[in-house]
Amino acid sequence: MPLTQANASRRLARRAEAARDGRQFGIAAMLYEEALRLNPDNARMRVQCGHMRKEAGDLAGAEEQYVRAAQDLPRDADLALQIGHLHKVAGRPEQAAESYRRALELMPGWREAERELAAVSAATKSGGPKGAGNADWVVPELLPRGESDVAPVDRNILRLFRLGGRRVHSRWGDLKVMRGIEAIRGYRLAPPGLTEIRLLINGKIVRREPLRIHRQGDDGAQVKYVFNLWHDFSELQPGQYRIELGFHDASGRRVRRHQESVLVAAPRDPADFVQSDAFVEGAPGAASIEDAVNARPSIVRPVERRLLPDPVRTILVQRVDQLGDLVCSVPAIQRLRALFPEARLVGLLTSANRALADNMHLFDEIVTVDFAESVAERRRVLSIEAQQELRRTLSQYAFDLAIDLSQGDESRPLLLLSGGRFLYGFKDRQSPWLDAGLDFNAHDPINGHEITPPSRKMLLLVEGLRLMMHDQARDVPNPDRAGLSDYGIGEEDRYAVIHAGARLAYTRWPHFDRLAAMLLAQTDLTILLFSDDEAVTQGILAAAAGSSRLHVIEGQIPFAHFDALLSHCALFVGNDSGPKHLAALRGAPVVSLHMARLNWSEWGQEISGRIVSRRVPCAGCGIGLDGEDCGKDFACLRHIRPEEVFAAAQDLLGRAD
């Protein structure tokens, strides 16, 4: 079958992507240009070609590609931003500012564009505060952004926060992965009139939901339509699928749509993800995914985290380079041996450094690989056959931990062949599939190059494992009982503190009234209530039915009193906010209600107590200060049941008795 121009262009583009991933930017640019010669109308490929020219230092070539792409993509906000970057690097701040303003016109509120505009605007302004001289002292990132002086003109902007997991290589190209129950969430800015979003897979409607409406501005000319679709992809056979999001008006007419190819993969094993609130098992036959997810029990966890596999029995140490690289790695390998004295250390090395490892008895076993540099591609490569053989060899060890000691990222993908349960290395942002990583640099103030010896950086990497193995936080008791009597607390009184407040109103659990009623009815504790919301306070007072054991503390009190009240309570129950951390630091038994906007394992309290959270497909949303972008009425917090919180409290109280 003859090779068409379109197919030849696609093949060249794939080679260009490989060169790009190998940081061979000049080669990638030439390959993209050859692909564009066969397919000159592919504007997205032209943008990529511009990126490669810019990375290779050819600013004139990059500008030529960007300008041609902008003719076909006049409303592409990211392209406008990239053109701004080009002007900034080329020393043209006025043109950079113009491009950043254009990016903000196309995507109002885009923080990256706002930061860049503030930076170049500060650089172009002369003068400054009296006596300041030139304004090099200004830190643009700290400047208030203020109101944009550019009116948003594009009335149809789609912002996708989440659609699938990390991209993976597949025979269909680089695609986002959908597994099991996934969340598809984001918003569209558009004129009034949209009412519904529909999810289609390969042209078939599988979900339809009303859009959540938030008016923007005083004139009502633009509306923010929020969506958060939960769908179970485990019912599909693994493979490539076409996803479509359709935005419809009240008549049912589709006004806008977004299409994307995704890779549906087999569901994960639940046993491997017990610590993640973002993993939700499928609900076969459920009438509604929302009902099935919301009906499941909350997760009540102790505060101890397992950040590493337990136990660690086999460790792969990857050092597939030269003799000097292994020499610098010796202190880190010796430290690794001291941290895991019972573990079996296996070295993945090259023939260039194996003799040293043998001579120093660094490893229990050694596997060698021929990871040579391709002269044509100027990067190290491993054929399919060699990858298959290495995977087969390494799989026999069942590694609990696989660590790459190289600071460069060329060898890091070899970790994917290890079968290790926990993958670890430098610069995890360049390898997002790592379970953990370290990015540490110290620079010469003149030339900007690295000054930290490699051996010390590798020791830092290994010490990171030590910190992940054991909780470093310790309680700091507060013996001071100053002011307790001012709040009706005697020397021997046992009391509970309910802290119903939080800086972000939507992170406040809505069921403190029912919890207070349970504590009053089923314990002998006095309850001290902190709340800055009058409606919440009145609801708890009503639930208490006039009990004299409920004391409401109004307004701000001296910090020493607040600290003492938290330090000596028999129980603290509160939202994910500062007071719960303080109470845990002081050694109080803490039950915290953790909203899934951030991971419980990051911001749940340490030292003492229980963390109550829920599993939802959109966990880790990180929604902003106004809370508009949830789309599920904060189900991850609202569906934590008072009975679950009370049971956790009883458990802590029983342990104290």
C-alpha cells in the first residue's frame, strides 16, 4: 500500500515528538518542518514546531512559525501566551505585554497570563517610588493584579480541570487514560441560554446533567456553566474511545461541543489504592453513580501514613551510566543499606560500572543492561526486544522500591520496566508517573549552574525515604491552663471542643448540630462551641435543647486561652483548618472532617486522632476560594454522617479511659 502524504506527515510528527521528548529540540524542529511541508494546514503542528525552534534558541524561526499558526488559530489563548514568551525572551517587553493582554482577552482570569503581564509591565515602567531609582527591586509576583483593564471579548471559553488521568503511550498515540469511575469536570464561559451537558462515548449519549449556573459580572452577558460528571468506564472494553462533551440549550439544540480521544484501561485493583480518596470502586447495576458513591460509608483513618510499601524487602537501585557516576553514588547506596538493613539490594548497572560494584560489594545482586546512546538520535535508547528481556528479568524480583539515582531524566523511564511498587527519583515533574521525587538545586549566583556535588544530592534523595518511613511530628504538651475557669471549666472537668469554623465557608461540615446532640445525650462531656456563623450557632443551640453543658464561646478570645482550651480537652472535633492542627500538636484527641479538595494524607493532622473523609472520583479538585467549581454540592463533605463522626469520637474517648 503506497504511503500517502498524510501518513508520511504523521510518521514524521511522531519522530519529532520522540526527538522532543529526548530534548533534541533542533532535530525535532526540522522533523516538524518536514511534516508541515507534506501537511501545511496543520496549525497545531506548526505551533509545536515554533516551540522547538524557541527551545533550540532560533527565535526568528520560532516567530515565523507562531505568526503563521496565529493566522489559523486567532482565538487560541495559549498561542498568544507563547508568543508573549517569545517576545519577552527576545527583549521586546512592549510586544510581550500586548500578547499577554491578548491571552487574557481570550481567557479572562488566567493567572499565568496575569503574572507574565504584571512582570513585563513592571519592567517597562520607568521610575517607581521616590528615591527608588530603577525598579529592579520590584518583585512582580507579589504585585496586586487588580481589575483587568481589558474587557473579555471571547464569550465561549472551555476550561477542563479534569478529563482522564496522565497521558500514556499507546498504539493510538499519546492519550489520557480513563479507568473505572472517573470525574470529568470544568466550566464553560458563554452567553446565557445553556442548560444541559451531555457526555457521549463514540457518539452514544451515556450521561446528561443540568449545568450549574453562576452569573459573571453585573450585565449578565456572560455565564459560568459548571459541570462535574461522574461516569463508570469499567463497563467498556479497554481501547481507544472518542469522548464528546455537548453543551445544549433549553430546546435541546447543541450549541457547543468538545471532542477528545481517550484510552480506556482496565480498572485498578482496589487493594493497591486503599489510601487514596480519589479511587472509587465501580457500582455494577447501580441506578445512579452519585447515589452509589454518596451512600458508601466514610473512611475513618488513624493519623499514621504509610508513604512507602510496608515492608520493603527488595530494592532496585538504578545507575545505568559511567564509572564516575557510580563512584558519586556510593555514599547514597551505603545509606540506603543502613536504612533498610533487611532488604535485598539489586543494582541495575552497565558494563562500565559493574566492576566497581562487584569490588565494593555494593549490592546483593547485579543486573546489567546495554543502555547505549544512538549516534543518529543522540540519546540512549532500548529496543522493544531489549525492553521485553529487561522487564522479564526484573519482574522476578518483585521490587517493593525502585530508585533511579541519576539526576538526568534519560534513564528514568527504565523504572517503568522494573515492576516496582514504589518508583522514586529526581525531578518528578519531568516524570509524573513517579510515586515520589526530589528536585533540589543550588546555583552559582553568576552563571546559574549547579554547585551541589552529586553525592550530596543523592544522599538527600535517600534521606527522603527515611523521612517518608517514619512520622517526624511529635506532640508538644502545653501545661498552662490559663483562663479555663473563665469558660466554666474546672480543674477536673472533662470537656470537648467543637470548632465549627473554617476560613473557607464551603469547607465547613454542615452537621455539627446533630453531633452536638449525640455528645450531650451519650457522654458526660461539657461542650465548648467555637463558631463564627450565627446560623450554625443557633442550629447547635436548638439541637442542645437548653442543655447547661453546652457553652458557646463568642468572638475572639486571647490566644493563650484558646491554646489552653485546645490543649486540655478530652476531645476536639473540627473542620480541616488551623485549630485542628494546633489541638493535635498539643496532644489532644482530634477528629477532623476532611474535605477532599486536597488529599487527606497531605493536610490531615498528624500526631493524634482520626481523619474522616470520603472517596469521590473528583478528590483532589483543589477548587478555588469561591467554591463555584465543585459541581457536586460538596458531596465529599456533606455526606460525612454524624454517626460516623460520633463513632470515631467514642473510639478516641474509649482509648483515653
